[in-house]
Amino acid sequence: MFKKILVANRGEIAMRVIRTCKEMGIKTVAVYSTADKDSLPVRFADEAVCIGPPISKQSYLSIPNIMAAAEITNADAIHPGYGFLSENEEFSRVCQKHGIKFIGALPEQIAGMGDKATAKATMIAAGVPCIPGSKGLLKDLNDAKKTAKEIKYPVILKATAGGGGKGMRIVWKEEDIEAAWDSARQEAGAAFGNNGIYMEKFIEEPRHIEIQIAGDQYGNACHLSERDCSIQRRHQKLVEETPSPFMTDELREKMGEAAIKAAKAVKYEGVGTVEFLVDKNRDFYFMEMNTRIQVEHTITEEVIDFDLIKEQILIAAGKPISGKNYFPNMHAIQCRINAEDPFADFRPSPGKITDYHCPGGHGVRIDSHVYSGYTIPTNYDSMISKLIVVAQTREEAILKMKRALDEYIIQGVKTTIPFHQKLMMNEDFQKGNFTTKFMDDFQF
């Protein structure tokens, strides 16, 4: 087992990793930018090293700075959390080269799943259902037009190196494809330095349902059931829950089997997620594989009583997994509480928190890194916390979330708490009647 783990991240996920390490008797090192010198991870880690100024490229995205911190503190492993360098092939390889265990996927797995066209080809070969589309990257506009005719409109153009909705365009009819092609390539090139584009059939009335997986160094893989992430805005998740209100036992079994096929196809090592789009007929299609821990891993932990960060560490240390598949026996919901103004198109609201009171009670969990007097910096993601509730049924979980939101007091900055309060009162949400397009018509 590792003696000391450096946490190459910040905020609530850094605190989350530090907590599990402490429970496992493992020493921790926090790294921080000057903007985070007063953060809780810096306070609660055994050691802390400043790795640069607030700009991410000079701190949390600086591989040399992080590796230097690991070497001077004699850390024998690095946990990257999510975001930043968590799915960076080079970072995983540099750790490997320096004999420091990267608690995440191997470089070749990150590379193979990070390029979406390659990932799709791998999944097709493994027998995982995929959305009809181009065979790899589109060569040119004529290739795009030809492929669109074959799979029929509507279609969606996607950047192969994409994320967060960038380089993505929906095309409803042939006369619009040229403009969409040009703008998608331009945006992808500017955002990722790679203007490669592929095409898929656009799935109408989709659900975004992901399967949590784990794989060890010996070729074993299992799944830990699903999470419904359909409530999202501009491709950013807002609320997640498990089990999905759209799921059936038959569909869960099929999607779980497909996720395990996906994991075994790349000999996946670590904890990860296979993401699917599920249409109104409950046909499902592979979308992507995230080779890291997810923000929403918390709800899976709550419904199966399982520490996924601990599992990551055990797998990285060479422990075999049980191979057992897990299924939810409770219902959990997570609301992402962000420093944003929902009354002003979710505009970021950084600043100093003047008053902070967390909800509590049975079945209520808060994952956060903030406190009264904490200043939310302008340089990073606006997440303040994750509010998680767990109950026997979905109806009880919604009622518990309403109560917890009412108790949650954050003053000094605008937050998304009012949005979540209104969402919990929404009749369609309460009935489980929603798709990824839910927020397009949500009145707030």
C-alpha cells in the first residue's frame, strides 16, 4: 500500500481524497496555487506545497511543478481527482516514467478513450452498441454530406477532441450542413488545437445515463449500476440521480453487460464511467468513456455503501477487485451547488462567503471545501459544494432534498440553490419525465 499520496487537484475533490487517505492510514500532500493558500485541503493535508500562481496552466496544469512537489515530499502515488490532469495521457506517462503511481488509467487507455473517433471504433469492435455515424473522422465536406444522407437527418457533428459542447453542431437538413461544418471545425481548432470532426445520428428525446465501472490490473471488470445525468445545461450536468427513473431491470442488465464489454475491450484499470445515450424506446448507444472519477460518484457510493476513492487506491496498489456487480437498494440525488446567479442566465458569482450553514440530518451528505469567510476565486470552476441525499424511494429522496435545500444558507455570493428548489417542485421532474433537453423549456 502507498505511504504517501499527492493530491493533484483542489476544492471539494481534493478534500474527498484526503479524507479517504486518512481513513486508510495514508499520508497526504496537497498542492495549491496562491489563490488557494487558505483552502481546506491545504489545512487538512499532512503536507502542502505551493505550485504556482492562480492561472491553471502555471499551477494545477503544470506537470513539472506537480512532479517536483511529488519528488520533494517523497510521494509514491498521485491522485489527480477529476478535471485538470485527470485524463492527461502525458501526465500518466510521466508518473510512470518517474516510478510514481498514477491513481487512474494507463496512458494508452486515456489516449484510446480520449479520442472519440478511436473510442467509437474500439467499442464497435467489442460489440458495444454505438450511434450510427461516420467511420472515424470525416475527410471533407463532401464526405460529411454523403454520410448524412446514409444515416439520415438529423445528424450531429462532433469534435474528436471535444468536451463541454465545443465543436458540436446539430444539423436538421442538408442545406445547413456546410455552415455547420465550417463553424464546428473552426471552434474545435480554436478550443483544442485539433479540428478533426466526426458525425453521428442525432438521437431525439435522449436520456444521458452512465454506468460506473471498475477494472483491475488482472483483466477483471465489474459495474456498479447506473446514474441518470439528463438534467444538464449546455452539456454541463446540474443534477444526477441513481437509480434512473427511466430504467428497467432488463435495460440495467443490458447496459451493465455493455459497460463491462467496454472496460474489458481496453483492459481498463481503475474506476471509470461508460456514458450512454438512451432514446425514447430504451435503445442505448455508447457515447464516451471517462477514464477518471466523476463529480457524481457520490450517489453511487450512497446507494451501495461503497467508497469509490478507496477502490481507486486499492486498484492502483495492485489489489484485485471482487468482480461482483452492484445494484442500488436505495435512491440518491445530487445537486451541484455553484456560485452562479440562476436569475441572470447562471452568470458566475465569485466573491467572499459571509455566512455559511450546511443542512444535516439522516441521509444528507455535503461534499464541499468552503466555509464562512472563504473567498471563491475567479480562476476556477464555480462549484461550492455537492448536496447529496439518500432515501428508500425516489419520492422520499425528493422530499428530503427539498428540506435540505431549505436549510442550506450561503450568503455573500449568488448560488444555484433557488434553481434546485424550483426543480424539486417541478411536476415533470417529480414524475421522472425529462430528457437532456429538459432545461431548454425550464422556466426560471
